[in-house]
Amino acid sequence: MLTDDGVAMTFHQDCSLKLRMAFTYLALLNGVRIIIVGTPFAAKAIAETLVAIPRIKEVLLMEEMEPFQDKPKNPDHAIEISKATFAWDKESIGSSESSIVSLQQQLPEEGKDNQQQQKNGEMEILLDDNSHLITCLFDMNLVVEKGSLVGICGSVGSGKSSLISALLGRMVKMNGTVALEGSIAYVSQQACIFNATVKENILFGDDYDEERYAKAIDVCNLQEDLDILAQGDETEIGERGINLSGGQKQRVSMARALYSNADVYLLDDPLSAVDTHVGQHIFRHCIKDALQGNGKSVVFVTHQLQYLADCDYVILMRDGRIAEEGKHNDLMTKDGEYANLIQKFHLDESEDKDDKLVDKSSNHESKTSLGGTSHHSLTSSMDEIGSKKDVRSDFLSSSSDISMVEEKKYEGGLIEDEAVEAGVSRFQTLLSYIRACGGFIITFFMMFLFVLCTFGNIFSNWWLSYWFQQGDGDASLLSSNSTSSADPGSILDNSDLWFYQIIYGCCAPALILFTIFKSVVFTKTTLRATTHLHDKVFNKVVSCPMNFFDTTPSGRILNRFSKDMDEADVTFPFCLDSWTENVLRMLFTFGLVAMVFPWFLIAVAFLVSFIIILVALFNRTIVHIKRVDNISRSPWFAHLMTTVQSLSTVHAYGKSDDFMRKFHRLIDENTVPKIMFFIANRWLGFRLDVLTSLLTMTVALCVVFSHGHIPPALAGLALSYTITFLGLFQYTIRLTADVDAHFASVERIVDYIKNLTSEAPPKIKGHEPSADWPKEGHIKFEKLKMRYRDNLPLVLRGISFEANPKEKIGIVGRTGSGKSSLGVSLFRLVEKQEGEIKIDDIDISAIGLYDLRSKLSIIPQDPVLFIGTIRYNLDPFMQYKDEEIWNALEKTYMKDMMSSEVSHHHWQQHIFRAIINIR
């Protein structure tokens, strides 16, 4: 005979199964059932462990790059490199090789023909025999004397930045020797800025020295910028310096390097993002006077050749090798590649000066024809650009009626604290989850399946009790045995034995089928719900305006899409399944025991009232703890992302230990609520043990005192269920707290869906421009005013100008004057405050964002690449033919490099994309 758990209970003709034995077995099997219920959780934990351990092992076994420990043999040298070859780890450069191969598979015939012939590309790259290293710096011999300024130049991709990375220990040294002496300060090509105040970014963990700090501010030309900022150097900077211009970020990075008071300075093209006059100021006062003047050794990578004449030593890089080196005058005398480069630079500069003289002699705006395209030349002298008036954005300000309200400084912080409680109620979240499941009909059907499965479980046990109560089927004894403890006889002697066996035997397979069907429906429904919520919150976040990303750390967003989504997708359905089943089992158990012992309800009423009060107090605490756990996870997510993105700077300044300590502190702050969560569960568990023990004792006393009044079969059934109830009740109450706590993650996701503000729609019915818009490209700004957020001052103040068709407009102005903000307004990344922008007489604020942005192309100041092939980055929507892509590569002088399997440079991809989008 089978029980509801599928466990066989056999008996023979000479060994009948007694009533007392049956319910003893039943109680034992129910205890086993509780263990089996936990098996899916154990399997889930084991599976996650098996996946996580190899991934963690892979990270822990990665080779750690240590800084060079050898000291130069000559005490007058700061850096010595002798016959050294350096390589990049293939994993560290991503999938560039596969990208090139993917692109070459579609290479036109002429590209394939030239591929074998091109041995001297822009930079030679060799794969090491180990196939995991890509060699790109060859036979490097370099000596930097203490207190000297060494300038490094070369074409794009020649290996200048790689040389800096090699000195930082970020590349694999294949052979040769490298020796450095003293501490290192590093300024990267793209400024490394952290989410902290300006002052904290400059100090970078060092003690504050007022004199040294003031000097760093002065020589990096930051004082005027700090005067503009709302709270000076205490102004909070967003992640990656999102509220600073490119030049401001680079000067903060330079100030950090100067304040560090290091011995060796590695400057990777630090002046590329600043204005010409600001660059001259920084080079003269910072690099020459403050650094070299104080005996610091400086390695200065630059594309701005006018500074090389003031360097003590110049190195020209080509194809990953040092092509020429020496003093500037000596290299000019040799009349080699370096001399040709400088002469070409001066020739271009003299032509620009001649053009300026022509422009100055004209009484009207000059228009010169070049290839059928007219140009407006908006030029001004260095003195005019560098004047103090320009820092107030006179170039961008055309209205004189700016109110004092607009000039008020922003007094608040940039990043707001994350709210502990979500901005939606529990009821709203529940309704949203039910709708995501498919609606109320699907939810009620799923609940019906739970009820059906639980009823089948209870019915099988009741049927067993009823079977034993019938005994041998003697009708004369049934009425007397209904309330007596007399033996009803052997069930084997019952003439209807087959009937009872068939009913009981059918219970187990029916219950298994119903349980499988219920599990499939529940899994599909909850998976549909979380998928729907994920898609909605993703679309909501993607469509958010830029001010959301300015004020929301990336770790906070990542937390929503990682841990919160994982709990909503996995943990919450697991808990909800067990909780729903156990609640129904408890209700049926209460009903069964109350049917046998009606007076049992009196004791239950008192105990349940006390439990409700206890659980109500507990749930409020446990949910709050879980919310604190959720929000305390975001800071270390953000810190981890910032650290990974800034590893070179962190290692160069020797701040690894500081970042590790902060990471440990943030982990500890997140661990505290997690530990409190488990402690609170234990606190509740102990009290529930006491209460359930009292309930069990009450039922046992009822069985004893009702001896002779209650059928033994029903009494045994009630007592066995009560014993099971001891573990079931406690587990269910704890599951109630877990479901409520994990539901907070669903609440946080729904909060984003309900409360995040979206941009304008992609298309607006009735306001779609024609398919060939814009036909001419006439752009008109009329009294445009724009601020990045409501509580910030205006950054564009009444801008008015026109750009006629086919004109090329040059926009100049000091760092932070609003040049990039014009592009932001044109793309409607931030909506205007007042005024309008018209393209071919169509107000761009009246059309959809897709209709606008699909017609515009941009090369941003901070370029971004996506994971994937080069082809995907050039043409992400697969809109262009191979010939068009190769034509774009040829126009940007990248075709040869792609054909000869040379790695790409990130910023050039945007040029490709912009050229392809030209119509």
C-alpha cells in the first residue's frame, strides 16, 4: 500500500497493519516529508555553488602584476629600460583580434590583395607563442634622468600610451630590464574622476597641506572654475566627473598628480582636453615650473608638437618602436622624420595665421569655398579667448536680462541618499505583480491548483483514517466503534478491501500529476512576471533623461538589475511556493483538528492572537532590515565598478590598500543588516517553538481526556497532524517573514517602473517630419536657455545664432563655457528651459526623439565602445553595405590597419560611425 508520499507500507495476511502502527508510520513519513521539501533549496544552493566556485577560482588564480622593484644602476637616472619587449594580455584587450577576423571575413578583394603586402602598418603586433599575449612594444631602450622632461610623440597607435602602461607595470614584460626609482604619479588620457568632492579628488587620500593644495589649484588654473562651482572645492562631483567639462576633469587630474608630490610623473597627453591658452598655462607653470623646476622627472606624451621644443629630450614612436630620440635641436638638425613632422606642423600653423589675417582685414564674415562647401570661421585671438570675461560665458550669453534668481548657486549635493522605503505601497506592488503574472484570472487559477494539491494530500490521509475506522466492515460494530476505542477488526477482512485500496492507491499518482502541473504553471507564471518586470524596468531606465544618471550612482542601478532582480526572479518565487502550500496545509490542519476537537479552537484563539501580534511586530522589523540590506548593497557595487574602471590610477598612486579598506568597510556595512536578518529569524523561531509546543500539548490533552468519546482513527489523525504542525507552523511563519522581506525587492523594481520620469516619446503622432527631413540643414537657435536640473543655474542663457545650409560652424569658448551643452540641447539629452531650436523651420521639441536623433550624428567628447566586433561598433543596426564601411575606414585612414590585423583605437570608431551616417 502507498502513502501520499509514495512510500510503501506492506502487510500480509498474517501480519495486519494495526491502527496505532499506521499513524505512527504516518507521523514519521510526515517528518520525512519536511526534509524532502527542503531538497529543492539545497539543490539550488549546490548548483549556485558549483557555478560560483570555478568563477571565483579563475579570478583568484589570475596573475597579479607587481610594480617594478629594480632600481636604476645610475643614481642620476629615474627610469632605465634596456632591450625590453612588452605585450598585452589578450583578455585585457577584449575581443579585438576576433573583431578584426570578423571584419576581414567580409574584406573586399582589393583589401585581401593588399593584406599580405602590408608589413609596415601603423603599428606592428605579434602574437606570442603562448597565444594569450599580444606583443606591441619592441626593443625598448629608454633612459630618463632625474629632474628631466622627456617628451614622447608619434602618430595614433604608435605605442605612446602603451609605453606609459608598461612603466606602470600594466603590461607583460617579455624580456629586457626595467628599473624605476621613487614614487609615481599618473595622469591618464581620459581623466580618472571619482564620486567625491573636488577637494577629495585632488587629495586622493593624502593629508591636507594648505600651501601645497593652493599651489596645485593655482598652477592647474582651477581657481576660476572653483569660484563658479556652487560650493567651491567642496562641490560634489558625479561618477566619472559627469558634472564637469572635459577640460575641468583633466585639470583636476593634473592637480591630483601635482599634490601627490611624487618623484616620477607619467603624463599621457594631459593637455588634449583643455583650451590652448589653458594648456600653455599648465605646461609653463605646472609641468615646467612646479614639476621640473622642483627636480621631478616627467614623461610627457603629447600630440601638441609646440611643447616639444621645451622638453629636455624627445622620443618619436613608430610601430611600437623608438624611431628617433634626442634633443629637439639635434633631431631638427638630422632632418629626419621628427624634423619633417615639426616642419609640417609649423607650416600648417603659418597657414592658419595667414587665414586669420585675411579674416581680420575683412569687414564682413569671410566665406571661402572648399569642395563646394562654405565655411564660417569663428576665430578670436588667444588673449580674447583667455580673458576673464570669457569665463563668464560672454560668448554664449546674448541676453542681458538674466535675473538674479538664475545666478543663485546650487547649495545641495549631487547624489541623493537612497530612500529606505520605496515610493510605492505594498498594495500597488502586489497589483503590479499580479498583472505581470498575467492578471487575476491566471493568479486565481494558480491558487486553485495549490488548493487542489493540498486538498488531495489531506484527503489521502483522511481516507486512510476512514479506512481503518471501517475495520472488517461488520455493520453491527461500526456504530459502537464510532466513539469507542475497541478494535474495529482487521481491514484485510473487509469485503470492500479492493474499493479502499483503489481509492487510496489512486491518491498518490493523482497527487503527483497535480503537483507537477501546479509546479509547471507556477514556474511559468512567476517567470513571466519577472521577465515582464525586467523588460519594463529596463525600458524605463533606458528612457530616463540624463539628469537621472547624473544623480544616481551606477552601483544603485546595477543593484536593481542584479540582486533585486535575482531575488524577484529566484528567491521570492521559491519562498512564495512553499509559503502558499504550507499556509493551505495549516488551514486544512486547523479545520481537521477543529472538526475532531471543537473545543480546541478556544486554546487556538488565544495562541493565534498572540502569534499575530508577535508576527506583526516581527514583520515590520524584518522588512525594514531587508530594505536596509538592499540599499547598503549599492555603495559597494558602485565602489567596485569605480575601482575596476580606475585600476591604473589606483595602482600608480599606491592606493590599492586604501580602496581595499573602503571596500571592506562597505561590505561590513552591508553584512550587518544581513546578520541582523538571520538573528531576527532565530529570535522569532525560538518563540514559535514554544507556542507550537503549547498547541501540541493542548491536542494531546484533548486526546487523553476524550478517550472513549472520539473514534481512535480520527484521534490518531488529529494527533499526527498536530505533531507535523510543530515544524510546519514555525517554518510557515518564518516563510511569511521571508516572503514579505524578499517582496521588498519586487517593491524596489516596481518603484522604478512607477516613479522614474521618461524622456519624450520616440515618435509623436501628427508631428512626424517628412522622410527626407532635413533637406537643407538650416539650424536656428532662438533665445535658448537650458539648465541640467531644476535646482541648478542656467548653463545656456539666451543663445541665438543661425547655421545656414552646408556651413561649417566653429564654436570656441573657455572650458566649462557651454560648448558641449549646445550639442546636448540639439540632441535633447536635456530639455530646454526657454527658447527654441529649429532645423529646416521645424521646432525639434515638437517631434519625437527617434525622428530627431536618427537624423543627427555626433562624435562625443568621451567616446564609448560596445562589446562586440568592430563591424558591430561601426554599423550596430546593420544598415550599410561592406563597400560603405570600407569607404569610411579609408576616409579615416584606418583601412590599412584593419587589413593588416592591427588593433583599433576607441575614439576613431566614432569617426567611422559619424562618416557612415553622413547622408
